[in-house]
Amino acid sequence: MPAVAAIQPEYRTVGGARIRYAESDSPHGRTVLLTSPWPESVYAFAPIWATLADQARPFAVDLPGFGASEARDELFSPRAMGEFLAELIAEADLGKPHIVGPDIGTAAALFAAAAHPELFASVIVGTGATAVPLQLGEPLASWVLDPDFDKYRRMEARAIVGAAIDTNASDVSDQIRADYLSSYDGDRFAESMRYVRRYPEELPELAELLPQIETPVTIVSGRHDRVVPLVNAEFLDARLPNSRLVVIDTGHFVWEEAPVEYASTILESITK
């Protein structure tokens, strides 16, 4: 089965927002909750889907305001999105899943693990901004810190997203690339920026919580990530009491650039 066809998105309402998700009918009991990276969608996990389904039950979601999921203004912050994850797990009856939260999912998953220590069996994060003071590469630094936010509303969203994809994940299929572009069309990309623009306020709050997170955390980072430099992963590893750092010889989009290594890291983490 082609990788794209393995993911069959559906929609459901969680916490008042219509979200897009995909789940496997795998009989394996371990549930792996995957939150899609930005500016991508659940299809980011197409290269690893079959591998995960051989040993677990993958459940992928476009977080509200990302991918093809409906936005809710109050969820455009990592802390609030962490609370959404708790709500999703309960409403979708996911039990006690292992969560894979790359990119924007990193801070949300860690906030959730801090607030709800019973929530996850393990946490797999990385390629998301976490370091304080902020350590950001481009274009993320501009998206987070540029005082002229309105100019992004005037830009062509497809050009911004297309450039990000072509620079960091140039091997994706035309079908997946089209989904990424349509997911952030119109003003959706500019609106989604509101989430990362909360980093200066909320990442210092997260940093204070890290030593309290007892859940096992695996941090996966690309050695050559120019968007979210490796120092962010090292920052987490130095402060989390039960963590391990896995560095893969890639850029930012590890899950697409090195799917075999990424999937292997996830499976190793959930079977320990």
C-alpha cells in the first residue's frame, strides 16, 4: 500500500473544534498519539505509518489551527494546546498513549506532561523551540519575533509554506505537498503564527516545569537543523530528570528526511 494511502483522515469534534485525525486499525495495544508538525499535516507521518502500525496503534492529529483542523483562538498557545491534548485523549478514548510531538507539539506535549503526570506512557519530542533565552533559526525567528505581524497576512501563504517545504522536505510527494499548501491557504498560515508568537512568554514558564516531569522523555533532533538548532534539544535533556537525547544526521524535518531512524527511535522508546 502506498504510504499516502495508508493514512485515511477523518473528522471529529473535540472541545468545540472540528479536527482532522487518522488512526490505524492495527491490533497492537500500544497507542501512539502523533501531533502533526508545522506547516505540515497528518501526512507528515506517511513515511513511518506502516512501520509504527506493525508494532503499535498510531493515531495522528492536526492540532486545532494547524493542518486541516479548525482553529480556536484560545488554543493558540503551547500551554492551552497541552490542555487540548488532555481533552483529546479522554474524548477519543486513547487510554494512556505514548505521544510523539515534533516541532510545535514539543512544548504542548511537555506542558501536558507537567500538568497531567498520569497522561502519557512516554513522551517523544524534539525539533521544537524550548531553550531560554530563545535559540531560533530562520525563518522561525522572524515568525516569532518580527514586530510587524500584519505583513504576514499580506503575504502569499502558499509561497511561504512552499518555500519551507521545498527547503526542508523536498522529497515529499505532490499529493502530500498539495495537502500542506491547502492546509495553510488564505489567512490560515498567518493565524497559525499566533501560536509560536507566544513562545517568548510561555517557554520560560515551561523551563521552570521541566525538572518536575517524571514521564520518560525521548528528545529527537536533527544535527543540522537550522530552524530549531540542536541547543533546544540539549536544553531539554539537561533539565528533564528522565530523558535521553537522540541526534539524527538530518535537518529540521527528521520524520521525512530519515523516516527509518525516526520510526526506530519511536518504537525503541515505547517498548523500553
